[in-house]
Amino acid sequence: MNKARKIMAWMMTVAMAFGMGTTVSAAELMITSQPEDAASAEGSTVIFEVAVEPAENITYQWQQGVLQEKEDGDEKPAYSWTDIPEADGARYEHKVTAADLSGNVLYRCQVSLNGEKVYSESVSVKEADLDSVPADEPGQEPDEITQEGPGAEPEPPEPEQTEPESTILLNGLNDPTGEPSDPSGEPAVQAGGADDPAEEPNVQTEEPTEPTGEPNVQTEEPAEPPEAPKLVSRTDTMLEVEVLQGQQYRIDQNEWQDSGKFEGLTPDTEYEIETRMAGEGEQAPVSDLLKVRTMRAGAGAPELPNLEFAGVDSIEVTAVEGAEYAICEGRAAADQQWNWQTSPVFSGLKVGTEYSIAARIAGTEDQMPGETSEILIASTEKYSADPLARPELISVSDTRIEVKAVSGQVYAIYRGNTMPEGLNWQNSGIFEKLDPATVYRIVTKTPETEDHKESVVSEALAVTTEKSPTEAPEAPKLTNRSQTVLEVEKKTGQEYSIDGGKTWQAGGRFEGLKAETAYEITARIKETPTAAASAASQPLKVSTLRYPIKTSTNENRITGIRNGQIIKVNKNIKFTAEGGGMNIEEPIEGDVRYVPAKWQGLSEGTWKKAPYMATVRAEKNGTYTLKVTFDRQVYKDGKWVSDGEDDIKSIQVKATETGKAAVKTGDETQGMLYLILLAAGAGAAGTAGAVMRKRRRA
């Protein structure tokens, strides 16, 4: 035997002895079996699975990724990943939705062990191709060739080789007992181990023998039955299993078929599906049964959705128990493809636009969605125009009044206290050819636009054309104030201004003001038939009140212990609950605060008053969740009143005997040497083994 053949035999011996696959360290987290893409129909159920090494103390969390819009400069698509509630096992059964079939949704599994996380490959669900039949790829040799037809003759035997090759026997591999032997029956000398790579393996050859002319009869092992079929999707009238190349399938002992899809079934009925290798006839071993039940048929169509509310960018219909809803812009087509949702509220809509809304009874894990209802036609509203302030006076004389003209607004003027119909609106704020010593009122509004309604006519600005002046009165006296209102004492014959004399009004009440803002209010003597208005008085300087403090739940927190902290078993831990808004010193009507009320987790308890502290401890190893409930209170009628809404904050801690995280120990030097030796010895043989495993899985 030449040296090259000896080296090859040694390499194969080492590879077979230590395994052709990748060896995983005990401290390493690895996904050994990835989930696979699924093909199914809306409303059916698909199954995703992962396998992990090591398999103990593993935390699983399946996640959904939604494709995000690309921003400038992005080279590849980005997905927003969120956890799927209650999808916390190695196996995840998912009901297919229309969003899944859009191509914009992926799924993956996050696997965790002692803080280390790995993610599976991302998979998707696509529309099932009803006509697809597995077939060999072009140019691929079939695994088995079977002659068909009555009286088919067996193929003639291959011609005998005139120069048969020698057979290589690798000690330790040919004997199923594991004891190396040679043809003589004597124990063979074993190949050198991992610590003695220079020693050549014991490789023997069988010398070629002369052909005897007798057929070489070999006894084949009995064929193993394939694994039971795996369900990939189902509806009320269809069941589909995973199709593997070279296998056939049947349901309830009916005819065998190449497709794994069985249609025209009875709803809510249990069926038995099995598989076997194709081309082996009735003698082919049959797999174990897959017992599976079709889904229940969907319910009938619900009533026409009832419109609850239509806003500028949202529409709401009356919620019906068990129903789901869908919307499309304009009139729905006969074959409209709907995107269903459980909420009866549709937001993010276009202003002043017509929509079609449908409803149906939602499907469940075991029941198909119901029939679609009749279509409700509804339209969003236009925006209401913002209320306008009175026109702002620029100047007044005996025959002319000018107010400030704002783009997009129109103006009108009239005499008397009541606004007449049919006013003449104009873009300019200048009104001329007026009568002296006469009271005029000027109003403004915004016309209707594509997105906005016509505004309400503003409060009138009362202006009197000039007369002779009189002496100014005293500064006004404050009688009332709020966030948007300031009111002064009203005196007969006086009028009041809050904008430095630009505009005047008969009453002392000013509305529509800004909160926490300083103002100056002045008074003057009104004009009379014989006298002009007086000069303005000294100003009354006053500020509006602040708005109520609407404390956010984000201000509620737990201090003294942090999320993810490792604590020691039976050691007391003190924490404090800090409620948002507890520092409001001078509350006003409508202020909101959060008062710590109770805690639970490591222990339970309530608080009646400050300080809001507590001491807890863990009695044994494990992971604990500490939850604190904050009571929402509103200041009303001079006192704090609970409104029944709570906010819960929680943190998670881990308790150990030492109060520290586990420390990894051990010398990994020998493991690295072993991996290097394995890579060197299994280079060629590993590649061949990978190909063999792939063919066996095909």
C-alpha cells in the first residue's frame, strides 16, 4: 500500500472515531435545527420549530418582524421585531393572516441561556401553490430506478472487472462490536491516538481474488419506515403535510399520492395521514400515523357594521363580540382583498375621504374566519377651523377704521349689537366712509378649504369713530381669573382693553387667553354722543393661572433595586416607590398625581402614607418579579380623589446563594487542541459526510 493511501485511511479513521459533525462545548449555546419557511393559506395553521444544544434551562421567545420603509442610504430592508405573546416554546403554532402573505412579515426565535442570546434564522409564510408537485432537480440522478410494465426483464448484470481494485479495511469501523479485527480473526494493532499523530494507523488491504463466475449475493438490511408526516397547514376542508422527496402520502387508508395536500375534507373531523417511500410497492414500510383534525367551518356573515364615530382621520364602528374588521379607501371591489384587524377603530385615514368597511367573525386556532358582512360606506370629516380672536385694531378716526389683515382670513363690518345676515366679506382690513361718533363692529372668519370647514365667525371688535376726548379713569380691579379668562370690575360708561388699547370692549371679561401668561388690562371712558373716548387708564398687571398638571406614568419608578439585579438569598433588600406628581405643593382643580399603594412579588404589602418604602428578600434561588401599584388621583373640589386607574411598574431580579452570577471555569486548552486535530483529520471526510447527510435528508 502506498503512503498516500495510508494517510487517507488514517484521516478517515480519526474522522469516524470522533464524529463528522461539529462538536459543541458544554458552555456554548447553539441552535442545531432551524425553523423552515411555510406555504399555506390565510386562516390555516403553520408550525415553526427550533432545536437547541444544550437543551436544559433554555428560554424561548418567538418574535415577529415587520418590514420598515427604507430611508435614504439604506442598502437592505430593515425589520422591526416584537415579542409574540405566549409564544415561548421550541414549537410555535401560528394562524396565517393576510399580512403574512404580503411578504412583509418574518418570524424568528430568540433563545436565551444564563443571559446569552442567539437568534434563529428568519422565516416567512407564502401563499401555498396548489399545483406544486415535488420533482427531481434537472440533472440530478434518481435514487432508484425501477422497471415498470408487465413482464419487465431485470437488467443484465454489470460486466466483471478484469482488474478488481483492492478493498481498504479501516480497523475499528468494520466490526459492529467496535473491536478492530482483520480477515484472519486476530486483533489488529490500533491506529495512533490523538496524542500520537505521527504513528500510522493500522490499514489492511484485501488482495483481489479471481472471479469465480458465481453471483455476489448480499443480504440487505430491512428498510426502515419513514418518520410520521409533519403538518404544515390546515383549514376546515384541507390538510397539508410536509412533502419529502421520494415519499408518497395517503389519508384514512385511501389511495397513495405524491402531494401532501388533501382537500374536500369534512370540517371538524379527525383524519389519519401516513407516508411511505415511493417505488417500493406494497412491501414498503409505512410510517406512524399523524392524527389531525380539520378546523371548524367559519360562522355566517354578521350584520352590517354600525357607524359609531367619524373623525377627521379615524372611523369607529360598533364592536361586536368575536368580530374583526377591515377597511379600504373608496368603494370596495367585488374581489376586494381585506386586511383584517380586531379593533373596530381605524386611524391614520385621509381627511374628507370615503371608505368601505366590512366585518366578519374572527377565526380561532380551530375554526375558520366567518363570511364577510355587507359593506358600510362612511367618510371622514374635514378639520374644524381653529377659533379666531377678534380682529386687531390698528387705527380709528372719525370716518375710517383699520384692523390687521391676516392671510387666509376675510373681514366684515356692521353697526349695532346683532350681526346681520348677508355680510359683505373682504380680504382688506380697511373700512372707510364711516359716520363720526358711531359704533362699528368688525368680525373675521376663514373660508372653507379642501381639508377644513369654514370657521365660526369671530367675536366682534367694537370700534367707535372719534369724538372729543375725556379724562382717563382709574386702573381696573380684578374680580376673577382662570387659565384662559381674566375679568375686571365693570363700571358704567367704561370699556376695557387687554392689548394696550388696540381693541376695546364694553365688558371686563377677557377669554381665550394663554395660561401662565402676564397681561395688562386698561380701562377708558366710552364715547358718548357728545364726547370721544377718554385716554386709557393705568394698566392692571395680572397673570392667568397655570393649567392642571397631568402627571405621566413615566414619572412613577422603583428605586433602591434595579431591573436584572442579582441578590443574595435571605438577604433583606430595601426599595422605595416614587409616585409622579407627589411634589405638587399648591394643587389646582384637575391636577393629577400617582400615590404608591401596594407591592407584590418577593412579598406583599400596602402603603397608607409616606414614606413609601418596603423591605423584601428571596427565600430561595430563582427569578422574581417585583410589582408596585400606583393609585392615580385627581384634585377635585379642593381635595385629592382616586379615579380608579392604576399604573403598575415592575422589575425582575435573580436570587442566588452567593448574590453573584455563576462563574464559568475550566481549562479549554485541551478542547482547542482537539478541535484543531479534528479539523485537520476530517477535512476531506467531513465534506463527504456533509453531502451524505444532506442526501439522506432530501
